[in-house]
Amino acid sequence: HGRISQLAFLGQITTRAGVYLPGDIDTAGTSFDSIPNGWAAVSAIPQAGLLQIIAFVGALELAVMKDVTGEGEFVGDFRNGALDFGWDTF
């Protein structure tokens, strides 16, 4: 949750500073800079885009974010033995 909060904060700061992705967010010609800040952006994003975001997060939750090996040290530990930078030895 911390990383997601950090990304959300940086997204807010970046867009409020006037920095936007170039181009359009959809094929109808809606540009990224026409999307407002904050919660108002949720209603301005095309419905197909929101459905894609929800489907992607759902696919991650159901298929990817799993403790496959049973080695999780805590709830939400999805390393599955793949990432060990040796920090636990400190």
C-alpha cells in the first residue's frame, strides 16, 4: 500500500504541475491533458479504460499475486523465493 500511495502522490504532484503524457487517451481524441486532477479524473476517463484497469488488477489478484511456494513470511509476501537481496541478514 505504501508504494501505491507514493505513486498516487507523485501522480498528483506531476499532473498539478502541468506535466502530462503526450497524445490521446483514447481513439476518440481525448487528450491526456484534458483529464482533470483528483477524483474528477475518474468520471472523465472513458468507461472502457476504467474497465481495462479493473480487469488488469483483477487478473493480477487472481493469477499473479499468489504465494505459490508457501514461503511467505507475512501476508502479502509474494516473492516466492525469487527475490532475496540478503536484507533479512542485517
